[in-house]
Amino acid sequence: MNYLDANFATALHFNVQGQTVLAEKFVRRNSRPYVLSELAELECHRAFVIRTGRSDSENWNRLQEFISSGTWKREHLLWNSLSEKARQLIDRYGSKLKAGTLDTMHTAQALLSGCTWFLSFDPHSNARVLAATCRLKVFPELSALEKGRVVR
């Protein structure tokens, strides 16, 4: 399965320079199910409102259609499990890799969901690096700088 980070899902609903074409190309070539966690959905809602100025934009309604049609699987958060998995990641990698709490939670949710791919365009948060450290495949591929931060 493929874990959609909010910025990746946003790139599929807006024309984001340097991201939309790559995201669409990945989707065309990959038939595995797509998981959108409630956390990523909430972040998408914020991003869509900021971009459109509306909470019920056409883009938001289309994202909701992806979920209701089953094109994307809404992954409900099981807070106790998510918190425990995030805590484990922090205990294991927190001193070596400084990923924020929400980014750690996204990686934990991807792992709990059984995802093999972590789809994210954010090279600054260390979520992509943490995902790669946890042996998830990351798209787009990590930069040389990110690869240097992967914990072995």
C-alpha cells in the first residue's frame, strides 16, 4: 500500500510546480491501494482552505470523492496504537534523527497500515528520512542530503 502524505495528496489536486507531474506519474504506474490517514486528511483540509479560501472547494469535494469511492482508503487513527508506535520510533531514532512529532506520527501510521511506500514531497521535515530509515520505500527518491541522514 501507498501512504499519502498531505503534500503529495495536495499535489494531486492542485497544480504544484515540480510536484504534480511527478505525483501523477507515480499514480499512473502504481496500482497498489492508497492510504490517506485522518491526520493527513486534516492537513489536506487546511492546505486546501489556504489555497482556495473555502472549506467546500471543488478540490476538497474531489478528494472526498476519492475516499467515498474507495480510490483512496481513509485510515482511521487508533490513537493508542499510533502513540505507542510513534513513541517507539522516537525512542529508537529520536536522538539521531530530528523528525517532528506529526512527521513521526505519519511514519508510524504508514507502518501500522502495512504500507510499503511513503509518498511525500517534504525534504525538510525528516519524515521522508525517517520513513526510509524504517525501510519504507520513499517517493520521490531521497536526495543525496537526505540519504546522508538515514539511520543505519
